[in-house]
Amino acid sequence: MKRQLRVDWPVCKARGLCFELLPEAVSLDEWGYPIIAKEISPDLVTAAREAVRACPTLALRLVEARG
Amino acid sequence: MNSSVMVWPADPRSTGVEIRRGRSLLSGVENGPDLQSHLRHHGPLPTLGLDELVGRTRGSALLGRGGAGFPFAVKLEATTKSRGKPSVVVNLAEGEPASWKDSALSMVAPHLVLDGASITAAALGAAEVHVVLPGDRSAVRLQLKAAIDERTERFSTAVADVAFVAGQAAAVVELLSGRENRPVTSWEPAAVRGLRNKPTLLSNAETFAHVALIARGVGASTTLLTIDGDSSRPLVREVRLGKPWRKVLRRDQLDGPVLLGGYHGTWAAPGALRSLTVSRDSMGAAGLALGAGIVLTGDRCPLDRAAEIATYLASESAGRCGPCVNGLPRLAAALRDAARGLGGTTEIERLAGLVERRGACAHPDGTARMARSLVTSYAFELREHQRGRCCFALGEPRKAG
């Protein structure tokens, strides 16, 4: 199963922990909001779960990739 | 006045909206909007089983008329496959201020819209039917409420906020859930998990009116357009799908800049519509979108218009999603700079890329689409502005072709 990270945009407050924990798949735009890679490769799934748990506003979800 | 034309004074301060008689949806312009006239003109309300409704809406290739163009039959099937008793929602909140077609349809044929909702609800065994009315068009609200009072079925009504994003599907579900009428992240489509986490079939008013006609054996072969220019009153007309744009617009309109699909739409270069037809396929192949059928014509400089529209759209952000809150004002500024000849197109495209697919609703995506299409269709004019020349201000716009 292919996975991706999705952001709950109204909830995200640009705290940046996702970038700290998962720089392989997350970068930040000039305002501090995450730019997320299209897909989370299997070797990053554990780190991605950690980022989801660590988000202070609970704005991240790891979901099955959609087309 | 021509009897096939109705002028509806939508707003006492405005010059009204002209509604022209059409072949099906707007065929009853002269008849009056009441239930008796409706039944005489269109015949009694048909009852269809779910399979028959899915089959017929698929057979006539009915696409949603709110802008996204999603196949109605697919949405209907998704609603039936999810757990829970479904609801039906008629979305009449035309957040796009340039769109008048759903309001016009409701003034002429409110019962056609309600028929479609009723037929769909009966086929689905829906628990409830909601009609979401526009907050800024009181005549439409009164007309729909009067029509609902004439019928035996039960419809609940709600009034949307006066805001560009209030009509977005997720915002409408929020409104009906008793929360603020603003978009939230929908992890699944409303048809799967919508109102009260139950499957919710939410479609635009015109889509339901087509359902009413399809159920009576008339195909969905037409679409409603709002055509508006800089000076005359908006015109709403029903056009056969596949009709050449040459036969829809005047020569001066075809040869000037046209914004198709409204403020979230795409700019067509002068004359680009001459070889195209009113259809998603024909226009899609040319990189243009029909959206909710808004056609904005005029002879003003499209660079100035695009900058004004982007500035307005930035001010209409619900203020909830970071990339939209921060990115749209910057994108609008980049368009204003380009119109003044101060900036290039790279910054416009970069900022468009930064807001796309990064919000709870389609507002940033629509704004980016409008900006990107300006760069594509008006590359020549953008270069001219950098040289300090505006062809439109000089009264010598680029010739079509």
C-alpha cells in the first residue's frame, strides 16, 4: 500500500515539528508551512508516524495514497 | 419587450439580470414559477428506482454544474455504497459573485430544481433534503421558499453566508452541521461521509434541474451560461452542449479577452474561442475550463482585470489555511506588479505553485488557475507591459488569431 501524509490545513499552525522529524519528506515554505513529498516510501513510514504523533496541533495524517 | 426574455431586477440598485428562454431548463420563462404552471409545462413528478436513476444519469452523461464537473451517476453510486441513511443537499449558494445562472434558474423554474432533489431523495431513500440558499439574493430565497410551500414533500432550508468560499461543498456541510459556514478539511468526499458523518449527495441547483428533466426522458444536452460584459446587464442563457462559441458570443466579444469559468476560471486569448465549442472536452483540450458557465467579456486590459480579481480573491480567503492566507495576497501583488510592468511571470508561477492543493477548499487552486492562464494566454501583453506599453490602453489590442 502506498502512503502519503496529508495536512489538515485549517488546523496547521506552522510549528514545523514535521520538518524537524521528517526532513526527508517535508520541507517548509517561506511562511513556515509544510511542503510534503507526494509519497512516503516504506522506509520512512515509522518516522512519518512519529511526525503525525508529534504534531502539536494534530494537523497531520498518514493515509493511503490517492491517485 | 421580447416575450421570450425576462428581466429580473435582482438588485434594486442594479440593471437586473436578463434571462433568455431556452430549450429545456429555461423553456418556461413566460409561464410563471408556480407549481401549477410547472406541472402543466413539464408534466407530473416521475418516480424512478435507484438503478434506473443511476442508469439514466450515466446514459445522458450528466456532469455536476457547480464547476468541478464530477459525473452525477458516480456520486449517486458512492452515496449508496456508504454506510448510513443518506441526505440530499441542493447547493444554491453561488459564492462566485459573477455567477447568476442558478439564481436565474430558481426564479424561472424553482420546481424543476426541487423535482430533481425530490427524485434523487426518493431513489436513495434519503432521510432529509436540504436547500442551501444564497445570503445575498433575497428574491431567490423568497422564490424557493414559496415553491417549497406549494409542495407536499419536506425540504429544510438554510442560508449561506455572503462569502466567496461559503458555497464550497465542505463549507456547506459545516453550515448544515450548525457550525461556521467555512471550508474544513474533508478527509473523504461528502458522498461517502458528509452531514452527520452519513453519505450526503450534495449538488448544484442546475444539476438537480437536469435530473428532473432526465427523469422525464429529456437528456442533459444543454448548459446554463452567465455572460457578462463591462457595460450591459448580465445575461443568463441556456446553450446546447457542443454549440460553437462563434454562435454564442458576438464578434467583438470573441476577439476581446474572455475570462471563462469566473474568477476561479481561465483566460482565453483573443479569438481563441472561435474554433472551440461549448463543451468540457473541446475547451479542456485548449487548456480552458467552462467551470460554472461564467463568461466574462470586455475590452479592458486583462492584466489589470486579473490583478483586481486576484486582489478581491485574496480578500475573500476564509483566513484559515496558512498557504492561502499568506500566498494569495502575494500572488495578487505579483499580478499587480506584472500589470504595472514591474515583475516577470516567474514570480506569478512560483506563488501559484505554492498555494495549489494546499488548502481545505478549492479557493487557492482556483485563484492560481486564473493567474496561470493569464501567463499562458497573455504572454505577449505581459511583455509589452514590461516595455511600458499597454495595447488596451492604447486602443490597439492584439488581433485575434
